[in-house]
Amino acid sequence: MAEADRRTIAAGTDGYTLMQRAGRAVADACEVMLPGASRFAAVLCGPGNNGGDGFVAARLLKERGWSVSVHVLEPRDPSTGDAARAKADWPGDIHGPDDFDPSAADLVIDALFGAGLKRGLSGQAERLVQRLKDADTPVVAVDIPSGVDGSSGMVTGVAVDATLTVTFGCAKPGHYLYPGRRHRGRLVVSDIGLGPLEPHPATMLNDTTVWLQAFPWPDQDGHKYKRGHTIVVSGSLAHTGAARLAARGALRIGAGLVTLASPKDALSVNAAHLTAVMLREVNGPDDLAELLSDSRLNCVVMGPGLGVGAVTRSLVAVALAPRSDLRDGQSPRACLLDADALTSFSGDAGRLRDLIRSTSGAVVITPHDGEFARLFSNEPAILAGSKLDRSRKAAQFLGCVVLLKGPDTVVADPKGRATISDGGSPWLATAGSGDVLSGFIGGLLTQGMPAFEAAAAGDHLHTIAAKIFGPGLIAEDIPEQLPAALRMLQAEGGAAERGGTQPLTLA
Ligand SMILES: NC(=O)C1=CN([C@@H]2O[C@H](COP(=O)(O)OP(=O)(O)OC[C@H]3O[C@@H](n4cnc5c(N)ncnc54)[C@H](OP(=O)(O)O)[C@@H]3O)[C@@H](O)[C@H]2O)[C@@H](O)CC1
Ligand SMILES: [K+]
């Protein structure tokens, strides 16, 4: 953000003008939130430019007939630069923190800290924010709720609970990553004339515009072999459901053929539950190697229900083995690793990295937080930082696409590109939903979709399918909602072709 600010200022828009526009956007949002007469706003202004925005909003609201009281932290109120100028332009009294009574106000503007937050709130600032949290007065946060780190969504200690957050230019990762997302309330992004951002590495909201152009719609004159063939590796007799969920997901999302590779003891139970998905007996790594000698089988999904241990490690090694049998025009086999395929490498991520680096095909891993922590337990540097940082570091370390699950799922690739989910569905917190996600992404890889786009698309469609079904969702329901989700996507694809859209970039 600071970079955009510098470039905009260099291009001729001075910082004080930007601050005026920011303060106006906040004042406008307050007026929309509380229309009517006799309104009283209390404005908390911090020592930096966030506080400067607060002083501008305070002045504009006063000019529009609001009663306004301004409170600053003592003795550190704005004393230099644009913020000091905004403070000097404020025509009213300036109060200390002790006079702040949130329950007496109709609305509070939180302009304590924004992009310049450096550490957890303490002392006076912490007490002020705690008093605000104890009242139920609506809060409009300027740029980001104070206490939330805008680049990571992390909160150390206490943070403001905003009803509405007004940010400038573009949304920030902290508006979408938890716990920041929980604090920001509704989000308004105001265009104040900041220059276009070209951040590197790019962080994007997981919107269809990130991947829609790469979506593998079936050809009018295609056939099932052209759409590819997914192998899903099943667990033993008592653990077969997870692989079947993945297999159904892969088929629904468009893999031309899906075969479940099942151990002998589970053949009959799998056979009893499968129709369009095919079945093949595979008892361990040697059998899998033999099956995969057929180079037309172009994606393997493994992990759900597979069991943790040496056998699973060997199965992963077979799926990722280097290939010398590819004929002209054949692409290398892709691989989706989830659940037990990851936990089997707990504390040994280096071994998994070596296997991934030896394969020429695309690899996507889809851990949840627990699996991620186990996999990298011997790599503390990868476990440090925000969800965005951790995902990026893991992708770079392993050399593959990493999808780190949660209500704020992050997809990262080794080059640093990343998406953050625009909010999952709470109904996805149910057994087996991750297995379906594995199948969705595996099915897209099978059809040749590039790994980063396939992971982001799988995540997005998984959420849309869950939202279409809504309350009472169980994992079996998710693939069944996919046709409706795909129809929506198809309609959007047509609109995008006509108009063209750009990915929404976060700072
Ligand atoms: N960029 C843009 O395009 C535009 C940006 N604009 C606005 O500028 C905002 C960024 O302003 P900013 O850089 O001055 O930082 P800001 O958030 O006010 O805080 C810095 C001050 O807080 C202090 N401080 C930090 N943490 C602390 C803590 N835990 N506890 C106590 N103190 C703490 C820190 O002190 P220090 O740690 O340096 O001693 C410093 O004094 C941005 O969010 C947006 O609202 C708009 O005006 C228009 C266009
Ligand atoms: K703020």
C-alpha cells in the first residue's frame, strides 16, 4: 500500500489530498450507516496517518451537522506531516482517552492504527479498544480495525470489532484472512485515486476471474479419453468411503474416466457402492506401479482413508516416480496428495520434496492446519508467520502448489502467486468434505488444467456447491450440487468472454 501511495504522490497527487479523500469516504460511510438527524460520533485518532484520516472524517461530519468528539492517545497525537495538518484543520476540542464514553455515542470511528500497526496493542490503546469492545455501539474502522495486521490478518492481543471497515484502493489480505476477517464487519473499498498496484508476488481474492479462462470445458467433438483418466487410491476394508467421495468428485467435475484402485479386501464393499466409477484391484506399491505403467492414466489422487505409514509413503513414491514412457503429445501424470499421504511424511517434508522434485507432472497438496503442522514439524521456519506466508513458503520448499484449507483457504504456488478464499461455508466443516475437494482438484488436473488454477477453481466450486445446498450439508451432497455450480460458471464464462474481467488483487 505504501508503494502505491508513493507512486500516486510521485504522479502528482499529494498525500494530504489522498487523506482528504480517505476521510471523506469514511464520513460518507457513516452517513449511509446512520441517516437522520442529531447524530453523535466519537472519533479515536491514533498518532499516524490513520489518525489523520480520522481528523478529516471528524471535520466533515461536523460540517454536515453531526455532534463529534475527538479523542487522541496521550501524549502521542499526530504531530508531523499530513496527519498534523489534518489535526490543525479540525475546528473542535481534542480530548484525551479518559473522556471516551462509547455508550454515549451513536457511532465510533476507529482511526487509531491502520497500515502502520507494528505490534500488539498495549497500555492506553489496549484499554481504549477494550472499552470500545465492551460497548455495543456501531464502529466504522478506517482502513483496518485497529489491532489487526493488514498484511496477515493476525491479531496479537486485542483488536477492534468493526461493524464496517472502509479501506482505500484495494482490499488487504487481513480483510480476508482470519482472525482479521472476523473483526472487519462489512467491507467497503473506496477508490481514492491511488495508482494501480502491481504487487509481486501477487495476492488475489479467489474469484472466478483468477482461473475461469483456464477452465477445461469439454469440447463439442471431444470423447471421454480426451478428458483424461483419474486414479483414486482406496484405503482398506474399513476405510473406503473417503476415496469414493474423491472419485465421485473427480467424475462430477469432468474427468472422462475415474478408476478406484482398491486393495483386495475392500473390492466387494467398493464394488457395491460404485456405478460409473470403475474398480481395479491394487494391493500395494508394486500393483500400483504396474497399473500406472499405462501412461493414459494421467492423474493420481491419494491420501483420503489411505492409512499412515511406510506403505503409503511407497505408494506416493510410485505415483511421483520419474517417467520415461511418455509418447509425443502426452503430458506427464499429475498428482493430488491429501490427508494420510501427507501425514505419512510427518517431520520428513524433505523426503516429500525430493519425490515431488523428481516428477515432471503437476503436484498439488491439500493439507488442513493439523496436517500442515505435522508435515513441517521439522521445518520451523515454514510454520512461522501468517497463513499466506506459510502457504507460500511451503509451496516454494516443496516445489508444488499448496492449498491450505480453512474458512480462509489459501492456494499458493512456488513462484509466490496466491489466492485467498472469499469466505467458505460453515456447513463445509463436516466429515469427508476435504475428500470431495481432493477429487474436484484431481478431476481438473486430469483434464489438463494448470495446477494453481485447478486448486483455486476446486476450492471455489467446492464452496459454491456447499452454499447452494446450505444447511444440513454432508459430504455426499457436495458433488451433487456441482452441476448447478458449473451452470453458474458457464453463464459467467459467457459474460466474461463478452466483457472481460481482471482478477481482484489484494495489497
Ligand atoms: N497508503 C495510502 O495510500 C493512504 C493511507 N492513508 C492512511 O494512512 C494509514 C497508514 O498510516 P501510517 O503509515 O502513518 O500508519 P498508522 O497506521 O497511522 O500507524 C503508525 C503510527 O502508529 C504507531 N504505532 C504502530 N503500532 C502501534 C502500537 N501497537 N501501539 C502504539 N502505537 C503504535 C506508530 O508508532 P511507532 O511504532 O512508529 O513508534 C506510528 O506513530 C493507512 O492505514 C490509511 O488509514 C490515507 O491517509 C490515504 C492514503
Ligand atoms: K483503524
